[in-house]
Amino acid sequence: VQLQASGGGLVQAGGSLRLSCAASGTTFSLVTMSWYRQAPGKERELVASIASGRDPNYADSVKGRFTISKDSAKKMVYLQMNSLKPEDTAVYYCRHRAWSGGRDFWGQGTLVTVSS
């Protein structure tokens, strides 16, 4: 499985960005796709996750501002980020976890910088 994240950049507080994660080498079924982020000096944290037949899950810090979605036909996962705050500044990673078990796969990360 390979994951390619993109869409990061520099944005002012209050602005929006849309992250994309392209998956290959996976059937994209019976998997949970997630976005994580890691700010400088901090541990990686879960931002949002999505799986077929289940409601999306969000970190409290992003509820109401971020929306995770996926396009199974294109094997893409998106993270729409609105009302961005400086504390959202981090490297964002997508993760693939198969329900059948095995290792997790991670994308290379995309940097989001929110200026105040």
C-alpha cells in the first residue's frame, strides 16, 4: 500500500485548505482511513477517521471545522479544513488500516502552516 498526501500550504487564520490522500495497492474496502497530525515538539495525534458503514470520527479540537470524506472509486481520502487556527499548524499524515489486521501504512506527510 502506498499513500500520497498533498494539499498542504501556508494559510492565514480563518482560512481553508483541502488535503488529499491518494491510495494505491489496496482494495480500499474494509479499511479505516485516517488523518493524523504532528506539531513541532508534540506527539502525533488523530485528527479524523472514516470507514465504510461507520460515522466519521473527529478529534474534539477539530469538530465542526474539519470534514473527512472519501471517494472509494478513486481511492482518495480528503480532509476539508475550515476556520483554521494557528494551533492547527502541523505535518498532516494519512494512514491506512485494514480491518483484517497487519501493519498500518502511512503517507509521507504534508505541511500545514496557519499564520495569525
